[in-house]
Amino acid sequence: MKFSDLPYLKKTITKKLFLRINDYKPQHLYKPERVIPNKSAWQGLELIIEDLINTFDLQRKQCIEFGVEFGFSSVVFSNYFERVIGVDTFEGDIHTKHKNQHYEETQQRLSPFPNIKLVKSDYRDWIVNDNERYNLAHVDIVHTYKETYECGLWAAQHSDCTIFHDTESFLEVRKAVIDIAKTTGQEIYNYPFHHGLGILVDPKRIKANK
């Protein structure tokens, strides 16, 4: 944490009465039928996706994710949605270990999963042309405030539920998720394990997880 973060933290604490961050407590853990063996910081989160879908009564038609890397989460989503679109530059960023082009490598790895469509694109280029509605959106791009907020706000406005990885590992991601919740009026949850998963959902969709 940097000294410059302190004013924001103080502001967040003083506004807790106006924006409550709920703990996400899954009722059940489910292991997906299909996963890929490569190591991923996302590992462990695959166990709560079925529960999340059930809790917030999401349809299972289509999911979009921004930030695919090597496809671990994409394959997880392919278990639950008829169509998964994965948008990534496949070039890495300042927060990833892998900086080389890996689109073809990832495409080949995910070829056994025909309901996954990979798109080599910056999120900025994608969102200006996409007006579709998604059942679930996943944001796991470069972990800076500006990019997470910009991509995440679009995702929250075009999906029934939006999830954000690394809310525990990167304060800037957590800030962005909080501010998107304020902007959209959506309910905010946080699952604190496996580097943290922020969850934004319309209050009308909240069923059992309170």
C-alpha cells in the first residue's frame, strides 16, 4: 500500500453506511467437469462458479471475459455457458510474467472446446463495437485503476453479473470495483480467497446470498 492510497481508504471507511461490501459465501463448491492443467492464479475460483450462477439466477447462454492469458478461466466458463468470448491482446502486461505473443499457443490449447471464441484485441477496441448483453462478464486485465474501471463499467452495463479477479492482490482493482458499484447502483460482493473476486450484480438478482 502506498501513502497516496490512505485518503481513498479513509473515504471508503467513512462511506460504509452508503456502500456495504458483502462477503460472498458460497453455499456449495462444485468442481467443473472440464479444466486444463496449466497453473493459474485463478485456480480455486473454478469451485464457486456454479454456485454463483445459481445464487444470482443467471442464464447460461453467453459469457465474455477480458483477460484470457492461457485460458484457464475460459475453459471453466465453457462448462456453464453455451458461448464464451475471450478478449485479450495475448501479449502480457506489466503485471504478468509472460510478455511474449501467445495467441496461437492459447488458441491451440483451447481447440478442444468449440464453444470458446478467442479474440485478439485490446478491450478498448472491442467495447466500442459490442452492444450485446451477456449473462456473465469477467474482468482480469492489467491491474490498474483506469483500465479496470473503464473495462469494468462497460462490462457491468452489458451483463447481468460482472466478476473481477485480484481484488485482494491489487488495491487499484478493489477501488475500481467499488467505484463501479457506486456509479451503477449495483450490489457489491467480495470473495476473499485465491487473490480475491469482486462481484457486481443488480440487487433484483440477489436470492440466497445475504
